[in-house]
Amino acid sequence: MSAHGTGTPTPGSTVGSPPAASSLPQTGRRSASPPTPIGRPGPAAAGVEGPGRGSPGHGRPGGPGHGRPGTTVAAAALVALLLLPFLPLVLTSLSRGYFHPQILPETWSLRAWRLVLAPGAGTWVALRDSLMVAAGVTLVSLVVAVPAGRVLGTRAFRGRRVVEVVVLLPVLVPGIAVAIGLHVTFLRLGLAGTLPGVVLVHLVPATPYVVLLSAGVFANADLGLEDQARTLGANRRQVAWSVTRPLVAPGLAVAALFGFLVSWGQYATTLVVGGGRVVTLPILLFASAAGGDTAVTAATALVHALPAVGLLVVTARILGRDVPTLGGAR
């Protein structure tokens, strides 16, 4: 009796194995691919995917062909482009005589930095007052902007466009006109020539930016998660801290940065309301420019710019990290 009839294994085969290939009819069909473990595509499946697909690192950040070298070069070029305007300031501040046709100064000197950083130069006092005023403006503008931004960003009501235009009006009006208009009121209130008065006048141009950026943050946030958290039994404090804060914190950080930078660069409003008693870095910079010493002016300009640039870099680094949110999503 043949092996096919009795199921008796033939040499080179096992029990239950399929018949030998020689006994099968030649139908011209391609034989099936050998069985593979579950979850691993066989040769046929691999051929369907096409070349390059399923290769190691394909589709992964940092994998082969992802373009990391090109991204690094582009980032380096962007940083160099942003820092390029500071190069003439650095060269001028380190020179004793630096004129237009020269590529590099003929004489190098630290004279300007010694004068600017001297204890009696007023730079450190101006830096302290600038930081105090900008920090106060940022804090107060956030207190005002967060609730206003939430209403403007999440609710539709009659006259909403009118409110947005009113919020923008202080930006459209020249700052010097606003400062002169408020100066009389501040004189009567005893706020002229004081740090609180300068903070209040800086709020006029800074708050509109913070309010409108906060409105955009709340408009794009998925605040429906707050309702889900309340349904699960969370109270107001838990919802605000565990749900709302992770959703809006990065955007509000950018809004706060804008408020800080707007206050940091104010000159006319500080001059009018401060009355010469409150000397910030912009006031000191304009006074230095009027003196005619280009090296001292360049050093003062760098002292004024570096804190703002440093804060911008730190904020970008913090926002660039993974921010944990609900469900581990970024």
C-alpha cells in the first residue's frame, strides 16, 4: 500500500506532513510561502510592503533617512542669523576705535565694559529696576489676561468684536500720547516718579498682547476635559490644577514672555511717568547714545539685550521639553 493511502511516513517526511512536491499536480500556481510566526510578515507580505518599508528605523525620529543632519544644520543657521546683529555690538564694545571700512578693530580694549559695569555707573541699579518693573507688569497682566482671555476665547456673545477692538486700542495709540495723558492723573495720585507708576503705565501697551494671546490659548485648548473631570468627581481646585493648568500653561508662558518683552523695551512711557527718578536700561541706553561714545553705547546695548535674549532661550528650552498632560499625551 502506498504511503499516501496509509499515512505511513516516507523517508525524509514526518507524520502529518503534506505530500511530496513530486506527487502534486503541476497547475502552474506559485507554491505558498512557508508558515511564519504570528506577527511577523512572510516573504510575500514583505514584498507587498514595497522597498524600504519595514526597514529598521523607517518612520522613527532619528532613524536612517530621517534628516537629522539637515535639521541640525538648519537650526545652526537660524541661530547664527539671529545672533548676527549682535556681532557689530560686540566688536564695537571691545574696541578703542572702530570705524566703517574696518572689518575688525585695530585696537582692542575693555575700557567700555569697565565704565559700564563700574559701581557708580548706574547700570546695576537700572538693571534691577528694569527687572522689577518687567516682572510686575508680567504678573499683573497675567492676572488680568487669564480670565479675560478665557471669556474671549471660549464664549460667543454680542459685541465680542467691539471688545477685541477696545482691547487693541492702547496698542494703536502712540505710547507717548498715552503716557502724557496719564501723567497728570499720576501726579495727582502721587504715582509719578515711582516704580508702581511705571508698572501701571507699562500695563497699557503690554496687557493687550497678553489678553489676545491668552484668548488664542483658551480657544485652542480642549476644555471639554474639565467637564469629564467634574463628572468623575473632581472639585474646582483639582480641575484647575490637574486639567486646565497642563492644557494652557505652555501658551500662557508665551503670553507672559510677550508681556515681559514689551515692558522691557519701553522708553517713552518710562521717561514721561518716571520723570527721571526711575532709570531703567532703555533710559540709560538713550542717555549713553547721546554721549557720543560708541563703545560705551554698544556695551550698554548688550547689557540691555542679553537678559531678554537669555529669558527667550530659557523659555524656548522649557517649552521644547516633553510636557506631561492628561493620559501621557504631549
